Amino acid sequence: MTISKDIKFDCAHMLSNYEGKCANLHGHTYHGTVTLEGKVNPTTDMLVDYNDIKRIVDMFDHAIIFSACSVRSVAEHELYEWAKHNDMNYVEMPFGKSTAENMAAYICTLFQDYGKVTVRLSETDGSWAEAHA
């Protein structure tokens, strides 16, 4: 069985050690699709509740997305410390920078217990990253 859910969230990020305007803190309205392929649970008659997909993806909504500690610039690290100290909503990437590619891959890992996963994520119109797990 395959199911899909469109996703949408707003968040901020910056690309550490990047030469260009994306090195500055800025935001996007991300949109895309989470597709899961697996076995239907015989108790619920669902592969997964669509509300569970939304709940998991909502961790990114109105959050600051930080690169993994190992690749952060000094400025991004200082912003991370500020966000943590002030109880801001944030997500720390477990690997790499907060690019659309890495965010799609990370979202895939959040759903891998359900079976085969595909996440398609767009941060700007006409461009997207697609990850599979």
C-alpha cells in the first residue's frame, strides 16, 4: 500500500560558510509530499494516520532550522545558542547544513519505521529535492 500527504511549513535557516545571500538568516514556505509504502496495520486499517504525518512534520513549522554543529559558522552557532537560551522553536539537523536536500533526507528518517519513504521538498517555486529511504 502507498499513501501520500502534501506537507507545508514555514521556517527560517541560514547556510553557514556559503557565499551568497543564503548565508543570511532568511525564511521559506516549504511545501512537498511525504509518500509511504508499507503494510496496512490490520488493527487500524491504515498504513499510518495522516494526522501523524502532519504532527511529525509540524516540528519544522515556524522553527529555526540549524545545521549540524560540525558544519556551523560562528554566526550560526551564536544564533543557535540565542535560540536555545530564549526557548525558541528550533530543529537541529543531525547531519549537514539546512539545505532542502538534507531536510528532505532528514524527514525521510523520521518515517522510515513505516516502510519505504519518499520525501519531495521545495523551498522555492520550480525547484525541489527528493529523498528516498
